[in-house]
Amino acid sequence: MKNRYLPGLALWFLGTLICLAQSADILRVEFTRLPKNSSDIQVSRWRFLINLPVPLGADQYLITGAEYNQIDFDNFGDLPFDSSELQILRVIDLNLGYVFQWNENWRFVGIMTPRLASNFVEGVEGDDLKLNMTASLLKDHPDGEKPFRLVLGLTFNSATGLPFPLPLINYYRRFDPHWAYVLGIPKSSFRHYFNERNMVETSVFLDGYFVNIQNDILLDDGGIGSSISLSAFIGACEYQYKITKRLSFNMLGGYAFLQNGLLRDNKRTKVYVLNNHGNLYLRTGFKVSIF
């Protein structure tokens, strides 16, 4: 595998997470903070998501929606270039999905997501646009003695640089009234339900972003930064409180054990390391979910 494809795997994990979230959440508002660490860099992110299911017939739905992410990139140290145009990064997704009952046991879920990811200092440019697609089958038994949910599919994320779709697997099982687990990529977790309203989850997962830089950054060694990316591997503990059956509030605290904040050229090759030190990972928000 060529070196320029290695970061694509982490970005595929991120794209998979987004696709799973889109198929499960009707509304989500959340704030994430990675405080200043030894690299003197702090990252904050606001995320707003809304999806509207439109019934088309018996067990058929059209899903339309949008997601907005604003990433505030703050540098408190000295960089060998002007970072002022990197301070606010934005990712805008438009979601179009189709869900129908494939057979007695499986639902088909297809999602197409045009994406604009940029610092937008010059309006909208062609390199800001990416396209993500997911096709999956979902088997869900929420009411049995041991509820479970299985998702199997393929996902294609144009930001990865990989010219082919990759597998999507996610398995959830509540094997006891108070215990459940999730196995999958990009997230695996273990949950304890105190009751139907209060839940604590320990998890490991991947997070990050990939954003186009409209005005290329010229480095002293001749390298040219045309995009900025962050990939992070996180261990965390989360508390969730269900206000209603579908509406919940959550708080998460964890640590980014592995982290890579990079400038990349137009071939996605690393040209400058912005941040490769671990630090705290904090997130809070609320959501309305179909699960």
C-alpha cells in the first residue's frame, strides 16, 4: 500500500462513523473539545445534524437531511507559516438516503452524501467537494429477550484516496437487562444500563477530519500544504441520560492516545506535522435517535 493511502484508512473509519450516525439519528447537537496539549494546539468542534424521514409506502422511507461541522483550530505556539486561514474549518454534508424492507429479516439502507470541506476563504471551489456513499443491510431485533442489531455493508469515502469501497460492520447486543456491547469499526464499546434512562459506556473509537485548504501554504522546505487532516484514536467513558425514549443527553470524557494533525499536499502526502501528541478529549450534546 502506498504511503499516501495510509491516512485514508483512518479517514474511512471516520466516514463509516458518520454514515452509521446518519442512519440512526434524526437530530444531533454536540460540542467536542481537544484542549491545548504539548503541541500548543487546541481543537474545538460544533456539530449540528438533522435528518427527515419521508414515508414512500409500506416500509419504505426517503431520508433527507444535512450536517454542519465547524472546527476551530487554535495554535498557541510558533509555526513556520501563517496559520490565520486555518482558524475556522467547515464541513457541510447533504444527506440523501433510501430505506426499505429487503425481506423478512433485513432492511436495506443506502446513503449518498455530497460534502463540502474547506476553510472557504475564497468562497466555494472544486477541490472543496467530495462524495461519500454507503450501501448496507440492517437486521434489528429490539424487543426480544436479548435485543441485537447487525449492520453489514460497503462504504466509499472520496476523502480517503482509496479508489474502491470498503466493508462496513457493526454489531450491537444487549445480552443482559443491564449489560450490552458493540463490536465494529470505527467504534467498539461496553455498556452498563442502570435503568432505562441512565447508561454508562466505555469505548474505543476513531475521530478526525479532512479539509481542503484553498490558499496553499508554502513551507520553507518547498513543501506545499493543500489540505489539513486530524486522525485520533480515543479511549473514553460516556454517561447518557434518556429524557424520553428517543431524546437523550450525553457527556463524554476520554484521552486521545494516538493523534496525527497534518498538513498534506495535493497527493495527500504528509508535508508538515502540526500535532502528534495525545491529549484530553471532551464531548457533550443531545440527540434524537431512532434506536
